[in-house]
Amino acid sequence: MQTFDLEADGLRALNSTLHAQKEHTNATAWEIINPKGSHALAVGVDAPLDITVRGSTGYYCAGMNKLATIRIKGNAGPGVAENMMSGSVIIDGDASQYAGATGRGGTLVIKGNAASRCGISMKGIDIIVHGNIGHMSAFMAQSGNLVVCGDAGDALGDSLYEARIFVRGSVKSLGADCIEKEMRPEHIEILRDLLARGECDADPSEFRRYGSARKLYNFNVDNASAY
């Protein structure tokens, strides 16, 4: 285990050290102590490292993550795992707004609650939230899965493309072009796998599925005269 004291050595040295690790490095286990809400921790990691952050983080922790597993033993500020490519980010506490924004792959697990715009414009990431999510979550979500074990706020899935949304609790309101859809056996199996990856023991049969009505982004020839 490599231990890095952020208070003593600074953010630039931390990220430079992590970026220097290559795919076949032997130094795979890292611990970051004294984060104290610092921004941009462990961004752009491009190696199969196992990184544990001992405390809460500020903006954009684990942004652009690729291959690494990053565990936050606290809460995460806005934009955690933004534009993540692969790997895993696990947050023991709550996440602020736009968690997992534009994520293209990998798995984001939030064991507390997530604030507004969780999964905005997601493009392949899987997000599993043990608690509740705020308004405008999965706005313009293109692909991937958003699993919510608690409740969802206003305008869920507004302007949704082809991402799947699973919610166990209540939904305050659905956004434009987002509708409830049938929960078929294949969706139960997809959700079962997502819950296992998210370290959540919820029953997949208790969830409802939401998706796009496909009215906003499909051209209707009957409306050609309007253009």
C-alpha cells in the first residue's frame, strides 16, 4: 500500500504520481489521506490502480477515470466521476450535483444520496444510487443505466435518449419524453447484475423501469411541412 499525504505533498504531486503509473505497474494499491475536501483528486487516472480516499472530496474527484477503482470514504462534491471511461468509483457517503455527468463507461456507486442532475448526459456509464436522487437526473441521458433504490426528484429523464432508468421508490415527476415502461424478465436480469455490482441487496422485482418515448429525437414525416 502506497500512502500519499495530500496535506503534506499537495494536489499537483498527487495527480502527477498517479499519472506516472502505467498499466503493468506493481504499485497498484494507493491510500490518500487528509483530502479535506480538495478538488480534482485522482483525475485522469489511466491504470488499474486501487485508490482509497480517506475523507470527503471537492469538485471532480475521479474525473475521466479509466481502469482504476477509486473508493471515497466520505462524501463527494460536484461532478464526481465526470466523463468516466471505465473502472469503478464507490462513494460511501453522499454525492453532490451532476455525479457521473457525461460518463462513457464504468460503474459509479453512491451509497448515500445524490443531488440534482445525477447522470446528466450519460453515455454508457452505469450508476447505482442506494438512496435518493435530485431533480433533472438523467437529463439527455444517451445510454447506460441509472439505478435508484430510493426516490427520484422532478423531471426525471428529461429529453432522454436510450439510457435505462430503474427506480424502487417514488418519482416526483417525469421529464419531457420520459415514460414508464414494462419491466420484462430481461430487465430484471440486467437490474440484478447492476445491484450486485453496486453492492446493494435490493429486490429487482420492487423496481419500475423508465425510458424514452422516442418522440423528441425521431423525425415524423407527418410534420415535414412545419420545417
